[in-house]
Amino acid sequence: MKPADDITMADFWRYLSFCFWYRRLVKLFLHFSTRQCELQRICYKTRHGASRTGGVEKSLRQSRTKELSELVNTAHVNIQEALTLILTVKKINRAQESVFADSMFICLNQICGYTDLCHEAEQLRKEPYSSDNASHEKRLMQLWDLMMPDTLLEERITKQWGDLGFQGKDPQTDFRGMGVLALDNLLFFASKHTTAARKVLSQSHHPHFWFSYAIAGINITSLALQFLNEGILRSHFYNCKQGRPTIVDFHQVYCYLFFEFSAFWISEKPESVMVFNQVRDKFADKITALLKNPSTVLELKYKTLHDETSLTSVSTLERE
């Protein structure tokens, strides 16, 4: 065997060619021996969730039929038409293979729904926050009221925003990178998981390991969107529901990430907020490693033992 340094590009391409034809031969053998196509074998022999839907997605991506391979990354796919296309191409009788058809419908909903979610999240990111937009302003005021219920906001432009972790007197400037997606993430956390959000705000005021709550939250929006666009969240969404993932599901992932990041930040005992990016990257690596396990589900659960200072994370990272 050649040393690693002696392997040429020609050797590399020969290896890839061997893998391609080996896979083709295996698929051909299985097709004739089982009388089922690869998609049928996946749906019948793989447990529902990320294992099954991920397998279907991979098979579609590698399909020699262009219309099938393009389904995965096409927005706003009609699921019934896509299912009919698969049945036609694979010469499968729907009446005789109703279990397969039902399984494929679920998988297609998850796969195409993920693609649509990527587009929806990106559109929200591209929508800039504007103080002239009444809806934007209303949501911003709701965020303040939920997070600072005992403090009256004296003016729209004020240093008080710093108490919530914004950099300047006007939060509008801080939303530039992530648009209204970041605002919606922060507001969802504050409204749906109020106790947890206030706990994170309290942790952000730590005397030694403080961080800016809102700015950190906007950074977590960026991280969640990165995970989404890179496909890292596919296994989570494929496991947590059989329907299409929605923007609400994305918000829930954000809440989990922000809550866990806050605890991770404190546990790291950072020298100062100047190392925020390094800690964030380390946290991102941790979550990425978790999501490599196809059974992983990111689920935020918490309970109040006596009061908000006793909040404990009991987040479920892996499916039982």
C-alpha cells in the first residue's frame, strides 16, 4: 500500500470511481433480491425520525433522475405532486404500497418543509428593523415589558436599553445584522419561556462573567441560522415532529441555544466579555457534536424549585 504522501489525484479518482460503482452494484443486487427500490427499503426497514427521513433525503439527492434530486432543495414543493412523481419514476403501485406512500409523504413533508423554513428564516433576517414600522416598534416594546416588568421605559431612545443588553440608546442599530429575525427570537423567548429568559438576563449581570443580554441573543440568532442553513438542525427537526418544521420550531431551537449558552458561558469562567466569540465558537462545536447523533433532540425544559434564582435546566439532548 502506498504511503499517504504518495497517493496521487489519479489514485483518488480511481478510489471514488470504485466506491460509486460498488454502491451501484450493491443497489442493483438489493433491488433484484428484495424486489424493492432503495426508497422502499429505507421506509420499510428504518425507524421513523432522522434515520428514515435522512436516508430518504440522501437517496433523493443521489438519484440519477434530475427531478428527484432537485426535490430536496426546491422551495414550495407540492408534496402530493412530489409523491406522485416518485411513485411514477419508481414504478410503484400506490394502492398496493399504501404504507410506503404514507411514509414517503411524511418524509417529503419534513425534507421540503426544512427547505421552506430556511427560506422563511432568511427572509426575516433580510427584513431590516425600522422604527417607522409600527409592528416592529410594538414587538420591541413588548420585549421590554416582558423582560423589565417593574421598570418603566421613560423614552423610546434612552440609555435604559443598556439594562437589557443593547449597545446604545436605540436598539434599531443592533438589529442590523440579523434583522427582525433576531427581534422575533428574543420576543419568543421572553413570551413563551419568560422565567428562563429572565434567568438568562439575571446571569448576564453576573459580577465577574457578565455579558450583554440582547447582543448575545442576536449572536445566538446568527448561530441558530448558521445551523439551519448548514443542515445541522435536520436531525433535530426530523426527530421532534412528523410534520413540516415551522418558524415556531426554529424559535424553540433558539430558546434552547440561548438558555444553554448562558449556562455554558458561566461554566467557562471567561476572563472578560472580549473572549465572547471564542466561547461562542466552543459552544457551537459542542452543539454540532451533539447533533451528529441522529437521535438527538434539542428540547428546552426547566422547572422553578422555589423562585427564579433556583431555575434548573433539564434539557433533553437525546431521544430515549
